[in-house]
Amino acid sequence: MRGSYAEGTQPLCRGPSGWLEELGLAWLTLVSCLGLYLRILGGRDHLDVPAFAAALRQTGLSVLPATTLVALALGLILASQAESVFEDLDLPRLPVLAIGVKVVLELVPILVGILVAGRAGVALAVRQAGLTVSGEMDGLIVSGIDPVRFTLGPVLLAMLLMSFALTVWIGLTTCGALATWLWARVGVPPALFVEALQQSVDLADLFEGLAKPLIFAVAIALIASVCGLAAGRDPDGLGRAATRTVIGAVTAILLTDLVFVLLR
Amino acid sequence: MDAAVEIEGVFQHVAGRCALDGVTLGVARGEWLLLIGPNGAGKTLLTRLILGLDAPSAGTVRVLGRTLSGLGAGAMGRWRGEVGAVLQGGSLLAGLTVLDNLLLPLRGTGATRAEMARAARLAVTQLQLEGLEGERPRGLSLGQRRRVELARALIHRPSLLVWDGLTEGLGPAGVRETLDLLRQQHANRGLTLIATDNRPAELLASGARVAVLDRGRLLFDGSPAALEQAAAGRLELRYVLAGHP
């Protein structure tokens, strides 16, 4: 966004023209952010390390207890459902386990996306809106500084890294809880669980499961950034930006996941 | 006239209201313009257009030879290097120290560490900010914050300074000292100044050309002496000159 004219310090229009403006703003923001990364890679700029460290803490470490709890709960819920299926229907164990693993693989990126949107997405939107309300955004612009360098640039990078790490962590924790419960309560041996994993998950599934959180992270960051920028200079805009970010990000995550499902 | 700023037929609508109503105004290079008017006159909106922070609803704004709406990102970045701004309400970054705030306009300009240190030392001395370099803006008084903003606006030696709210946070002595500093900059390198305020009595003696804005319309544009003459016969000018908020 460096140097662009009238960089979003006025609230955008409502309705379809407003959405178009927001799409345009999202595109400009993404281009500006990619430009920053290219400049950093080329040694012509540097990453704002304190902002990046704060974003890593906010996106990853601060949500780690909650995500672990969610992963354990998900694993135990699925295990409990599988247990009742084994008891009531007398089905073969391998296909049921395979379905369980597929469900985990589908749900984990969505859960990570929702948690990241609720924590880091909202924080980014409120920061952007706060900078606008306080006049700091104007201060950056008139000083010739690209605001992306202080806001979206470090946060998006942190979101990408942490979404990936959280997906791996939640996936392993959920599968661990699921396998442990079934082993302890139903006597399903871990080897059978591993076999179900091998048979139901191929390389493409694994790639998709790991790529989706990254795509969700980009969508969350752009939605948060645009909602923050479009909030205007009105202090009420902070709350509006946070609410719009959560609703927009969750909708985008589910729709993107649907696209993945339909394209299979 | 070698123009620093050319504003032609500018309209600005805010929340469905016409906040600037066909304003046409020019400022020559090296000239000082004092833009006065009561609160809500449209002074801040006009300065935001001059600084490229907002785009006008209609009309054109040319600053330092460039039409802002037609500038690409790179050209806009170079253009910003020629303009300094002190914004109403403050625009210092709360998370940065005074020194880091001061150095913002020099980041990415290719200035070496030694050049940046030299520029910072000069700005700190000129604006009497010694001892405040490591402070955060939140810990400063309003007057100190305004001086830091002015130092930041001047550190990259701009040819145009736009100062919204000239007397905000500065007492009469502070205004005098600041105007003296700006006069030096004007004498040394022909700094163009556009300043806004709604308390004209303290400032009309500065010798700047005066433009009077009220409810988005330009009521007067001329010398302070001509303004006094015109005000004798025009109630709305007398109202503005009386310093009504």
C-alpha cells in the first residue's frame, strides 16, 4: 500500500460497491505484503522482528492451551462415537477407524482456522482500526512508511507458520486421544489405528490437510486487514472490525473448505 | 507563479454532507499560507487532500507539480519525501520511542546510520527534545508531542510543510519559537508552509497570506491587512476573526 492514494482512512461504502472496494483493497494489501516479503528476501528491507515475535506469541503460544484442549476434546468425542458404533452395529473396525481419521483430517484445519481467526485475526483487525482511529496510520503514511510493514507483514508470516504448526499439533493430539481412548476402552490395538491411517490417508490428502490452513491463514489475514482498514476513524469502528472479521473469516474458511471438497 | 499547491474546484462529501464546496486555492513555492476558520470549516479535510491522505469527491489537487490522484505507488513514495506533515490530534506511533518516531521518514531512503544520527541530533536540538529520545509518546506532554511531530516532519528536509492545528498544544511562546524556527527554514531553503488554525489573532502577525474557510467554502484569500479591511464590511469574516470555535 505504500504511497497509494487515500489509503483507506475513510470508511468504505456499504453494499455491492463496498464489497468490490474491499476486494480491491484486499488485493492491494496482498500485493503490498508480497512486495515487502520480496524486498526482505532481496535484502532491501527488513522484517519488523518485535512485531513478528509478538504475532508469533499471539497466534501460536497464546492459543496453545486452548487448541490442545480442543484437540483432546475432539479426539475423545470421536472415540466415544466410534465406541458406540462398535458396540451397537458390530461393524468391522478398520473402515470405522478410517472414517474417523478422515473426519479428523477434515476438521482439524477448520478448527485451527477458527481459532486463529478468533485470536490473531481479531487482534490484527483491531490493531489496524486502532492505528487509524489514533492517527498513527496517517503518521506512517505521511512519513512515507508502508503500514503493511508494521501490521500485516509480520502478522501474516506468523499466521502462516503457526497455522501449519498448530495443524500438525492438533492433528497428532486428536489422533493420539482417539487412539488411546479406543485402545483403553474397546481394545483397538494401536497397530490397527496406524493401519487405518495408512489406508485412508494418501499423499494428496496429507498435502491438502497441510495446505488448507495456509490458505485459511491468508484469507483470515486479508479479511482482518481489510475490516480494520475499512473501519474508518470512528472509535466504534474497532468493535465493528472485530465482529466483521470473525464472521467473514469463519464464512471464508467454510466456503474454501467446500471448494476443496468439490474439487476432489 | 511556480505553484507548490494548486487546488481546483474541490468538493468533498463526508457522510452525505458537502464538507468542501468547490474550493479553489493556490500556494506558490516558498509562500506561507495560514488557513483559518472555525471548527468544522473544512481545514483538516483540505490539508488531508493536500497530503494525499484522502481523495476528493470532485476536483483536482496538484502538489509540488504532481496530480495526486494519478500517482503510482513509487511516484507517491518519492513525492512523500518532499512533504512534511504535522497532523491535528497527533500521529506519533505509540509503540515507538521518540527517536524511532523521528527517524521514520528517513527509513528506506537509503540514508546511512551516520546520516540518520546526524539528522536526529539536529532535530532534537532545534526542537529542544534533549533527554526525551528514549521516551514513548504516551509519557510526553501535548506540547512535547507536537514538537516531536514537527521534528519528524522536518527531519527529511521537505520543501512543503503542512501543519494542521498550528497552536494545538503550544502556548504563545511556543508558537513564537516554532514560527522563528520555520522562518529559518524558509530563509535557508525556501520552505513552503500551509498551516491551519482557528485562533487567528495570535498568528495574523506572522506575515503569512491568509485564507478563510467556513462551512466548506473559501470566504477570503489575501493579506492580513486586506482581511482586516474586508472584515469591516463582512459579518462572517468578523465572526471568524473573533476566534469563535
